[in-house]
Amino acid sequence: MSKKSNRDALAEIQMQVMWNRLISVVEEQAQTLIRTAFGAATREAGDLSAGVFLPDGRMVAQAVTGTPGHVNSMAESVGHFLTEYPARSMQPGDTYVTNDPWKGTGHLNDFTMVTPVFLGAGKRLVALFASTVHVVDIGGLGFGPDGTQVYHEGLFVPILKLVDAGKFSQTVLKIIRANVREPVQVEGDLYALVACNEVGGRRLNAMMAEYRLKDIEALGEFIIARSNAAMLAAVREWPQGTWSTTMTIDGYGSPITLAAKLTISRSGIDIDFSGTSPVVAKGINVPKSYTDAYTSFGVRCIIGANIPNNEGSLSVVRVTAPEGCILNAPFPLAVAARSTVGQMLPDVVFGCLRQARADKVPAEGTSCLWNIRLAGGQGAGAMLKAKRFTVVGFNTGGTGARPAKDGLSVTSFPSGVRNVSLEIMETISPLVFWRKEYRPDSGGAGSARGGLGQVIEIENGDNAPMVLAATFDRIHHPARGADGGKAGSGGRVRLHSGTELNGMGNQVVPAGDRLIVETPGGGGIGDPRERSREAVAQDVKYGLVSGDQARVLYGFKE
């Protein structure tokens, strides 16, 4: 091997070492956010994102901890910050913030914060750190799909400077505190965002000092170029062509069609959502950045899953959606519950990719989170006299069966957030949980069975009414099976007294009654009668499948 080859190999090894170090920097950034956050969504569920960007706004690395909707849309949002505040105007100690759904991560409850990092004590801008959290409340009607414009959904904070040379804007903080129902939690989360970016900046400076770097431009370009090349190579392992699919989901009051055409070529993957239903007069519309985020994530789950997520790999997936369709909702439409529709997009992508390589792609799952948002003491009459609280519990259904493997039960996909433990929920509110258990027979039957949903039963322990802000889908249009597999069970929302509730909208749970939520199951793959007898017997033994379903759908005889 020549001396030049030796030098090149050594340089690549050094780049790999620094890349690994950079991942540890952004992961510490995320962990700082988790440890200092006030809201349970961040502290317990990990509903956040953290990442480092080059001074021109290109994402180099993201933390492992976080959700695709936050990370991938935040990858676009930093460019909007730089448009408003060019890099040349930034100074040490500055931090910028917004919750603009179209320039952030899709709805007003998400705050994104960007902090410039300078080399040592100098004024050489070397990077930008960005992070996002979902705050428990942002005012307005309260979280839910009932708004008809973004103005109804809460306080809209444009991109502005929150910290100027190390000094917080008390004016901005006062405005936010005055407009939210949980001012301590929300302000605490904002301080946590500032802290995590500051920690990221310090760790980056320490890394640069250790490796004697004056900037991270060369490292960033190396990472982005390698990621781009690796993603293109992964795409080229798939057959080239165009495949189309449609999916129908419940929507709010009337069904919604999500239509996609996916094209694989040597230059990447293009997804076109032409033919998708138009925007609606409720808060389930999706800003384009959130559509981009979950569409690219759907591709990356199947193609290039082990390739770092950054500007290089993200640029290989290109997404178009006609303005005015529900996946490209313009300002000022209501978008609070954009995740209910947006999180269906990986399943839509899978519907196309299954036609190209069925052996690599799972069946449909629940996809959208079944988050239980409850509030008390914030209405009229008896509710006004009750204890005031606002909580969100992150709950999930089952994922679709995988080729030759069962789906995952009560697993958060594609969001990736964790469930908030019942003990935490009962500690921060008067809620009492009577049940939280698997929902038998909810997974779609197949040679590979869909994942199960769950049953959750909740009561207000103060014997007072409370409001459910429902944003549930997959009730009337459950996850479909594939290759002869059966559909998963649709979800259900009801009261213990027998009243059926709607999947969407604010509804009252009366004092003394209980809310019962049954989350959907994932679709199965393959003929159920081809499932191994041992697997069916085990499902019956553990109560995942009833004896009746085992006999009728699986042809099982004990």
C-alpha cells in the first residue's frame, strides 16, 4: 500500500472516530433535555429531537433519542431560522425560538429552539444546535382537532430571539406564561431547550479542542457525502419502477383518502401524493414539512435503515404534495392534530414498496398514536369547581405483521415515543387507572399475526367531570392485512356506562363514569391456516387469541 493510500485510510479512520464522538455530543444534548424538562411528554415519553447543523443549516447528526416527526421536520426548520436571522447577525449567547407549524415541526405545541455555537470565546460560528419539545399546553381551545384555523389552536410564536447575549427576553416569557394553562411546565420546558443546546455547544467545543479543529466543515461534508452515497447505493439495490397505492382512514366526520405514487430510480426515490383528499375544516391538516418527515422515515425504515440520518441521506428521498391537499395544508388552516394523519404515511409508503419487494415490507399497523388527552377544572359549572389538570398519556396500538414475523403489540410506530407510566400519570393528576392490558383478538390473523392493541380504563378520582380531547383514527378503517392476512381490529372509545364516543373531538366524561379506550391492532400477513400450530397454541395459552378465533380463523383444534 502506498503512503498516499495509508494517509487516506488514516484520514477516514479519524473521520469515523470524530463522527462517533459527534453522535455522543448530540445524544448528551438530548439526554440533557430529558433530564431537565418539566413536561411528561419530554421527560417520560421522549417526545423530542436534538441535532447539530453546519452554519449553512444542513443537518449533520441527530440524537438517537427522539421522534421522526420532530427530527426530520426540524432538519428543514433550521433553514427558516437562518432566513429570519442570517448567520452573520448571530452572536455568542443568542438563542432563537418558534412554534410556527410551517417553519417548525407541524403544530403550535412543538417549540423548536436554535442556538449558534462559536469557537471558544471567539466569534467564529462553527455550528448550530437545534432541539424540539412538545409542550403540554399552548392555550387556545386546548389540544385537539376542533379548531378551524390555527388562530383557535393557541399562541403562535414567530421566529424570534429568546436569549440575547445570554439574557432571556422576559417579555417573550411573560407573553407565553399568560397564554397557557400550565405556565410552570411550559416555561420549564423552554429553559430545558436552552440548556440542552448550551450543553451541546460546550461538548462540541471540547471535541474541537481535543481534535484541534477550527471548524467542522470538513467533517460535516464527509458525513453528508458518505451518507448520500450510501443511501443511493441502498436505493439501487431495489428494482426501478413506479408503484401506486391508496389508503382510506377515518378522518374527522368523513373518510380521507391518502394516495401515493412512488418511483425508484438511480437518482433516488420520488413520492407524489397527488390524488390525496383536500384539506378539511378541522385540525387534522398536515403542514408539508411534517409530510416530508414521515414519508422519508417510511422509506428509511425499509431502505437504508442503518445509514445515518442527515442532509445527505434525507436528500435522496423527494416528496411532492399538491398545495391544498390534506398533506400540504397552507397557513392559516388548523393543524393541531396533524400527527393523526401524518403518521399514517409510512404505511402508505409501505403499500407502494410491498409491490416492489413484498419480502421486505410489513403489513399496515395502527400507525397513529392513540394519545389520551384529558383535562379537568377548565370548563363551566361542575367542571370549573373541580381540580385543574391537563395531561397527555402516550398510548399505542399494534403494528402490522412483518414478513415471517408477528407484528409488535402496543408498540409506538412510527412515532417511537415511549408510553408514560401509569404511576406518573396518577402522580401528576387525579386520574385513576383501573385497567391497562392487552386486547385479545385485536391483531389481524395470518401466518404472521398482527400486533395487539390494548384496553385502558380511566376515572377521575375526584369524582368530577373531565374533557377528553380525542384524536383517534383506525376505528372504522382498521389496518389492512396483506397476502391473505386479515385486518386488525378497529379501535373503540366508550364510557363504562355504555355510551359510545367519537374518535375525534372534545367530549365530556361525566363525574363517576369511566373512560374505556380500546386501541386498534395491526394487520396480518399470509393465510391464517398456515400459521404454525405451536404459535397458535401459544397465543391461546397467553390470552392473545381466544379459543373461538383460533378455531374459526386459524382452524386450530386443541
